[in-house]
Amino acid sequence: MIEADKLPNNPFWNFSLESYKQPGVAPACLVLQDKHDLDVNLLLFCCWAGLCSRLLSAIELTGMIAGVEAWRDRVIEPLRDVRRWIKQENTQGFRQSDELRQGVKDLELWAEALQQNYMHLQMPLRQSERPSPEIAARNLVVYLELCEVATIGTADCADLAAIVRGGFPELPPLEAVWLFQ
């Protein structure tokens, strides 16, 4: 287990931890990650920016995507692949493989936290007195467009709505879905 003092402490990371715990957010993020090769940290950042009333431009998001791409490709994804492989394969003959998988999972979380810290340092946003789920949704749509997600289907809308609701839990589910219609 990674010690808490080794993880970055910034408002974006704290927001992400709280949002990710909300019902439906983790599965929605993982589905979009696996289906469209999206970065969960960037999905959460789009919502964080909405909470900060910050509409992100395509240029800003492109810069953020480029800034984290190598880290994601060379560190986070290989750790995720190892963790998933250990979980899916029959590793019962290897003593302590569950402990190894947990260790890899902890390292993956640490790598995610470091990526989020980088993102926060690149664009240090602060929560606004006028948070906007509409801005969060627009940020997400721009991100999907930049990732060349051509069509946002019904299931994608539901997943995106769940992510927005993670940052805006008071938002009724149907209103969250309407943000993507």
C-alpha cells in the first residue's frame, strides 16, 4: 500500500478521488477507457474544469493530451496490462500472486496520481462558486471529438452522464443525460 504522503495533494486529485467513488462513475470511466481508448484522468479533468466553471478549448485539451501521452503509454497502460493479466490468468500456482497484483494496482494508482499532479500543475484550476455541469459536459464532448470518437451513442451518453454526476451529485440523472443530447 502506498503511503498517503507520497500521493500528491491538490484539489484536482481530491476531486477525482471523491468523484470516482460516486455510484456508476468508476464503471463508466472504465467502459469509455476500454471502448474508445480514453484517458480516465482526462475525463475527470474535463469534469473538474466544469466544477471550476472553466470551458476548455480544443487547443488546451490537445496540449494536455500531448503532455500526458508518453506517461500514459509507457507507465500507466503497462501497469494496467500487468494487473489485468494477473487477475485474468490462472496464477494460483504462483504463491502470493494476489499480493503482487495489489502491489501493481497500488503502483498504477500512484502513476495516475502523478499524472493528475502534472495536469494540475499545467492548469491549476480552483473550484468556482458557480460550478457548471453544462461546461463539464461541453469539455467532455470536446475531448471525445479530439480523440476522434465519431458518434456518441446512447450507452456513451449514459456513461458520460454518470461521470458528470460524479462531480455534480445533486444533478438529476435525466438532466445529466440531456447534457449530451
